[in-house]
Amino acid sequence: MNQSTPTKKRKLSVPELPAHITVDILSRLPVKTLLHSHLVCKHWLSLTSPNPPFARLHLSKSPIALLIRPARPDRRQLRLIDLRLQTLPYSHPKHAQLKLSPNLHFPLLGHRVVNSCNGLLCLYDQSDPVFVCNPVLGEYISIPLSQHKGLYDHTTSAFGFGPKTKRYKVLQLFLKFVSYESETYEAEAETYTLGEGPWRSLGRVPFHPDGQSFYASLSGALDWFNHSFYASMNGAFHWLTFDRASPDFIRCFDFDCERFRVVCEPPEFGTHHK
């Protein structure tokens, strides 16, 4: 009688998992853990970096995080705070923080962070090109100077992403004062699509923002005259005019169709709240 010897069950190791399952698992990791996973094996690294489709997948599953920069302009270190890990009772606060020290070879002292979008930072200075950088990878690109640069009294930039066109764009507004006393001025706009270029003129801004306005955006943001409050919503940046006499005090710029428009105020938001 033949006695069959028991066979050992073969253990399935992580590298032998189907690629799509491995990608799905890695796409759910926090940024800090994902960076550490690059050191595990070359296979994982090839699946995640550089890989734009994976970056979009990871972004779609990532919770909201805070990017904190120091107040001192000579400090280059950034901190990325994972709010999901920050609130877990068993997680140490340090585990939710990722220290970023981008090794960017351009002068940062005069540049300020305009806004962030999908993990990318837009840095801007009045007299230099706009830079878009990835602080995690330490990579950046410079946007060519516009021909309008230096011809206006004030220039400001914004950076955003069009969810329909799937294009990253930089918006620049050029302001020329008509009357300093009444704080009125003319404004023209241009956009630059990353990877395509060149700058395209959008002509005159259809309404005149005032000096008290501040701007906000979900995929991009713009501030006027040292205001710096940012938010985001549906691929457009928004701003408040603080014109109590007008119901059209919420306005925005759509990065997909490249149009300025007025946003209706919430029904419950009465004039007395302005």
C-alpha cells in the first residue's frame, strides 16, 4: 500500500500577488508608509514611481492632509500631516508627520507658496518664473516668463487642475491701477498648461476685483495683495469680493473651461450675514 506523504502548502509571498492587487494595496498607504515601501523591492518601486496613473489612484484614496511651512522664509523644511493618523488613538503624533526637505536648486528666499494641488506646490515671485515642484520627490519645473511680465503694476499667480481635461494649469493675472484713490484697476488674464504651453491670453477679466478681496480654491488658489486664505472646490478657485451691496460676492475661475463666473450665494445666506 502506497502511503502518500503530506505535501506542504506553498505560501504565497507578496511579490507573487497579481500586479493589480499589489497596486491596490499600495494605493491605500499613507504617503510616509508609501515612501518606505519603495525600499522593500524594485518591483514595488516600479509599480508606484514614476507612474502618473498610480499617482492619480493614490490621490483618489488619500485622506485630507495638511502641508505646513515655517513662517521664516529661510527655512526650507515642510511638514505633511496625515489627519487620519493624527486622530487614531494608537498612533503617535510623530508617525502622522512627514518631514520634507526638498533639494531644489533654485533660490527660494524670494519665492512664496501660492497654493498646493494634488501634492504639487506652486511657488511664485514677482520678478522670477513660476515654479511647480513635487516636495516629496524634490523635483520641479519652471514655467516660462510671460511677455506681459513687468508691464503691469502687479502680477499674481494661481495653480490648479482641471478634473475633466486632466490638465494642470497656471493662471496669471496682470493688474494695472486706474485710480489709486478708489483702488480700481484693470485686469488681464493668461493661462499656461503644463506640458503644452505657451501662455494663452484670456483677455480682460470680466469684472474688477477689489483690493479687499481674498481668493480660495480646491484645485488652485489665488490671493490679492498679500491676502493668503485658501480653500478648494471642484477644479476652480473662488474668491469673495466683500461687496455688501451686491449679491454676487462669490466669484470663481474654472480651470477646465478657463472662464470666470459668478457663484450664487447659498439660499440661507442673507444680506445681513455679509
